[in-house]
Amino acid sequence: MCKSIPNVVTKSIVLFLMLDILTGCSLNKASAVTSENKPKVEKPSKITAMFDIIVKTEDGQEKLVEEYKKQTGIDLVITQPPHNQYTEKVKLAFSSNAVPDIVEVGNSDYVTLSAQGAFTPLDNYISDSVQISKMDSSYIDAVRLKDGKTYGVPLSKGGGTVTYIRKDWLDNLGMKLPTTWDELYEVMKAFTTKDPDKDGSNNTFGYTAAGLWPGSEAYLRDFLQQATFDFTIKNGKWVDGFTQPEIKDALMRLKIAYNDKVLDPEFFTNQTSNMREKFFNGNAGIFNYWSGAWAATIDGTTRQSCGNKAEVVAIPSIKESYYNNRISPIHAITSSAKNPEGIFKWFIEYIHDGAKGQMLFTHGVEGLHYTIENNKYKVMPFKEGSSINFDTAYINAELNLTPWKDPIEQDSRVTKSITINMENVVQLKLLPQSNTYSKHASELTKLKEEVISRIMTGDLSFDAGLDYYTSKATALEINKILYEFNN
């Protein structure tokens, strides 16, 4: 086992948002018009905004705003509540007179607020947009709601998780990268029982994961495979994934791994910080976590803790499974905005322009966040004297929606993890609006967590656990929820 290091939190952390969407028709690119025949759009003098994950004030937000005004002539006034209060502050803004022109929202708030008439439909602007027409239409389709309207544009492609494995441990044991569940399980057992780090001690286990809490399903792809604890679409209808046939095998895989002690013994109490730390410190040899910038962080931090011989690689999804792509935070123009078309053009289109707007909101401000020397672009340190480079102004470079030639070269570990995620990926879906679900969502989540833990620890058999869930879920109006989802 390696020396212990503190939990690492970097600017590359990816905000986890609630999952699930309803696909709609494809984006009609044929109606895109050229700049020559498009009517002139009035430029706003000021845009008020509420954002969550944009660069913070102490890291150069004011400079970014100054540069935006220099490029466009527009005052961008940003309100950025503390991250852990963001959803609450968004709701508070819409219940007061402090509604901004444009707001960054997560999936559930986007659905709820759209249904309440808080946002302006953007379909006409989208269909006329040359910039949006350059994007893969699936990302726009993903935020089209049941009423057939689109009220927002995703900030980025979203991204998803991949499975990371200690390649040096595999080499020490003469094993290959696993491609199936059986092969993966053999590696998990070997990492637990065969001293993969060769330190002479029995102090490692195969797989760590982040327990049972809202969102933790994202880190259990290898165990769930074709199952989900959440709601999902089957044969064109929303169903409760927790009652589908494939859930039994998924729970049995978790139960066996836990009983065999190849899964983290503290699985039930882990948060993502504990999970990461155990992998970084060499306690575990496999875990599933975010692709993209995290790939470089995971490999680099593990080497820092365990020595430069430590090697972490992302692997393709095993044969029986797949990876997910989430919906990123969404930009929606509020119904209070006096010039929605101007805001769409001068903010939403601008940050995806494939040129200086995209550069600004991806890499930040020249001289503060990056430098140009002899036509070579170089990222600057995150803070003076820091060994960590500045990461992202707002849009993750590897998840940009618009094709463009990024002058700052991406780390190969980052791009490879994104490619691996996208090779066998399923787009997650927005849950439809349901007042009944909103009322019972927290209780249903806790019920599922209780049933999973009791089955895994042997307190309930699978059949008894499902009966218990069905009884309790019925009392929480599960049938009415599904009716509202589907009607």
C-alpha cells in the first residue's frame, strides 16, 4: 500500500447532476440560414446571468467579464451563489423579482421550471442558428421536453464515467486488461488476494465504489450492466428500473463481491472523496469515475502517492455493459428577458462560436489563464507558485459541442478517456415532469437504498426485498408517478 495523501479536490471536478431525459425529434439543420439573409439581431447592452460552475471571482471571473465586454461591448453581470446552495438560490430567484436574463440549470430544475413557464422556448433561434447546426443534434434532442419544445442549450457534451484500473498491478500479476465480467471479477479477486503492489502485505482489495446515495449509481456501471436503479425507458414507455428482471443479477453481483471482500468493505459509507482517496493511496486497484480532465488527475495523483511506476489506465466498458453520457448543465433564457434573441446570439451562440468566444469561455483570459509565446499556447499555473495549471473557465475543452481547432493541446490521458467513454455510450434522459414524483422522490431513493443494502448484507433475499419494495413503493404512489411520466 502507498503512503496516505489527503483528498484531492481540483478545478477539474465534474459537478454531478441528477439524471434522466426524454428524447424527441432530431434537430432540423436544413432551416439554418446564412448570415447574409438573417435579419439583424439587436445587441443587448447588458446581460444578467446566474451561473454555477463558471470560474470563480478569486480565479479571474472579473477579468473574464472584462474581456467579454472588450470583445462584444456587452456588460455581463454574473451572480454565482455557493455551489452547495446553487439550486436553492435558483428557485429563490424565480420566486422573487431577481430573475436573471439567463440561468444555468441542472436537469430536474430545467424540467420543472420549463413546465412552470419560467423559460423562453428557443426552437426558432436554434433552427436558424448556424452555430447550433454544427453541433451533434443528439445533444439538442436530449433537452427537448414532452411538449415538443426546447427551452435550453447544453453547456457541453456532458461526459460520463469510465472504469480505471492499476495497469502496473496487472503487469505485476501477469494479467491482461479485462474485457468481460468474468475476467474483471478474476482481476478483482487477484487484486485482493495476490499482493498486486508487491509490498509483502495483504492490504489491498479489488474494487472501490461510492456507496448508496443519490447519484452513486454512476460509479457502479460494471456491476449494473444492463440494469438501473432509476427510472428508464423500455419499449417507448417509462418504467421503474428497480422492478425490471435484470436488477436481480445486478444485485447478486454486488452481493457476491461484497461477501467475497473484493469490493470495498466500507462501500456503504463511502462518498466520492473516500473512494478517490482509496484508489489514489493504493488501497484499491479498480474504480469507476469521470472521464476527461479527471483521467490525468487520477493517474498523476496516484503516481504522486505510490511512485512513478504506478500506472492508471481507463478501459473500454466490459462486453456485458456500457457507459453513460449525462446531460451537462443547461443554459436557459428566462421569460423575464426583454431581448431573448439578442441573448441567444450574443451569449449562447458566442460561447460556441469556434473562435474567440469559445476560446474565452473554455480557456479564460490571455495573460492570466494562458500565454502565447512564438505562436504556442501554454496554460498558466492555477495560482502563483502553484504546480497545478488552470483548468477550465467554463466549458471543458474536451467536451466542447462545436468542432474547433483548440490551440491548447489536450493531455492524451484526457482525450483517450473521452474516446473510451464515447465508444459504447448510452445517452441519459431527462425525467419528465411529475408533481407526484417531486413529492416522493427523496422517500423512493431512501427506500431503494434500504432494499439494496439489506439484500447485499443478507438481511433480505432478493424476492423478499422486491416484495418489500413493491409494497412500500405502492404507498408512495409509484403507479401514479409512472402514469404521469407516460401521459
